[in-house]
Amino acid sequence: MRLLPEPGPARTLALSTLVNTVGRGTWLTVSALFLTRSVGLTVAQVGVALSVTALVSLVASTPMGYLADRHGPRGLQLAALVASAVCTAALVAVRSFAAFLVVGVLMAVADSATRGARGR
């Protein structure tokens, strides 16, 4: 039994999904500490921002699934993973509540697009 798919697009998708999942899990684990200690946000601001991003992700799920059906899941998945990488890198520049809210909302949309492309 093989752990990885055959070389080609399926393997690339599996590896990119693995990297994205590990990165997302790491971010969820340390986000509260990073945002309160390094960025200087209050606990209430972090809670509000994470709630807003969760709501945006929920609302964006249906349109992203429609885009995947209309234009194909491969392109949407690729665009979503690139957008997610850019947003993750942008977290280094976050120094305010507004900046985190903008980056968080963009990350939520990218995450919804990734899920829509995978059919979840």
C-alpha cells in the first residue's frame, strides 16, 4: 500500500494539501499567542477578528464552490493555495487590528476556495 499517489498532478495536489494543512494547524495553534504578544492586540480584538474571519469563510464557501464548478477545481485550488501563501507571509507585516482583519478575511476567502475546489 502506497502512502503517496503516483508521480504527477495527484501527488502534487496531495503534497500541497499536506503543507497547507500542517501550516493551517500550526497557525491555529499559535495564532492567539502571536497576535496578543507580538502584534499587541487585545484578547477581545483577537476574538472579534477570528469570529469575523470564520463568518466570512462560511459565507464565501458557496460562491467558491460555484467557481470551482464553473471554472474547474484545479485552477481554483492553485489560485487559493498561492493566495493562502501570500496571506501567510503577510502576517509578518501585521501590526494592527485593521491589518490583521484584512489579512484574516483574505485568508478566509482563500481557505473557502481551497475547500470548494476539493468539494468539501
